[in-house]
Amino acid sequence: MKNIKIYFLIAISILVASCEKVIDVDLNTAPPKLVIDAAIKWQKGTLGNEQSIKLTTTTSYYSNQVPAATGATVYITDAANNVFNFVETASTGNYVCTNFRPVLNGNYVLTIRYDGATYNATETLKPVPTIEYITQRNDGGFTGQDIEIKTFFTDNGTTEDYYLFRYKPSYTAIPIYALEEDRFFQGNQIFGLYRSDKLESGQNIDISLSGISKQYFNYMKILVSIAGNSNGSPFQSPSATVRGNVINTTTEANYPLGYFSLSEQDTKTYTIN
């Protein structure tokens, strides 16, 4: 009886092993779309003259490389019709400007000419309050095991404002984003909250606070929601394409991905106690 059981297990093992087969799924590949990373950030206390825009294209599911969109013409025009050219660095898809002039509440137009098409987007450079102070609590969360970091600032109280927090702990290469608005806090002190059970004493966390437009707030709200539903993974496929504010004026149906934003930002580095 014992031998019969052994032979039975061996037979099952062979059967399972013989059923293993690598299947290559033939997926449909859509024509490449332009992907635009055009986040103009003016750090408080700097000139803000050095800015960059990254252009890539979409690729097939199985590709492990992100193709650079090279050879494009990229420039931003301000309200006074000053043109700021972004020059590509060595066929990398990274376009750099060294003479950009940021103006708070100024309107800007992005123009990109690539592969026979012209892309445009319009945005306003939004101001941001100064980060006043940061506090730490070591018994946060439902379990009391999380470290909580609160970052405080005061809303100006005269306008409708929207804010984007970026948290970059030293233990991970992937930043975390959070959004705030002043709908219920006009003119009052507001704080951004970050908590994690992975934070430890001696680690650093880079915290950036940016002023953003309402339309960018709504766009990021969708992306943050998608990341939250996938346990924070930035690689989760959304149930629908998230459209940005850049328009293909040559062929509107062939819209690009990404967003053109301008923000003043304040940044602090906090060391966990």
C-alpha cells in the first residue's frame, strides 16, 4: 500500500510537469503615443531658470526599454511672448532650458513639434506657501506601529488653492504623492500627513510642497487613486486612459499622454528621530 502511494505521487508529479508550457500571448500593439513629462518646478529661493522636459513614446507590453522621443522642437511661451527654447541633450529625449523666467500666476504655453505633429498645452504657474515646521509621532496608524509625519503650512486665505505633496523616504526609490485643497481651511494652517511602518530612526524623508492648478489637482487625484487601488504600484494599468492637458492640434484623436504643469515648490528634508 505504501509503494502504491509513492507510485501514485510520482505519476501525478510527472503529469503536472508535463502540463507546464510557456505560452506567448500575441497581444495587439497600438501605434506609439508621445508621452510628455513637462513639470516645471520653481524651487523657492532659486532663480528657476534651469528646467527640463522629458519626451518618450509608448511601446509594446513585453519591451523592457522606454524609447526616447528624439529630434523634437520644444519651447514654452509666456504671456509677454518671450520664447524659452528647450534643447535636446545628445539624443536622449531630455530637453533642457537654461534661461527660463518663472512668474507667479503667469500663463505659459507649451509647444512641441514631433514626428509631423504639433502639440500644445496652456497652464498657470501657481505659488505655494512656505513649509513652517514638521512633527513626528511614533505610535500612529490603526496598529500604533506606524511613524506619522505631519508637514505644516498656512494657506493664504485670498484665493482658491490646491496643493501637491511629494514624499520620498530614503528606504524606497518610488515617491508617494498626496493632495490637499483649502476648501475647508481658507486662511488657516493645514498639514500634510505621511505614515509608514517602514520608517526607522536615522532615515531621511524628502518632502516637497507644490502649488498646483485645479485642473492638475483633478488629474493627479485620478492617478493617486489608481496608485492607491493597486497598493501604491505605479505600474498598475488604469481601467481607462488618463488624459492630460496636452492636445495634438494636428490630429486631435492621436492624443499624447502626460501633463504640462508649472508650480512653485518648497522642499525640506526631515530625519526620523
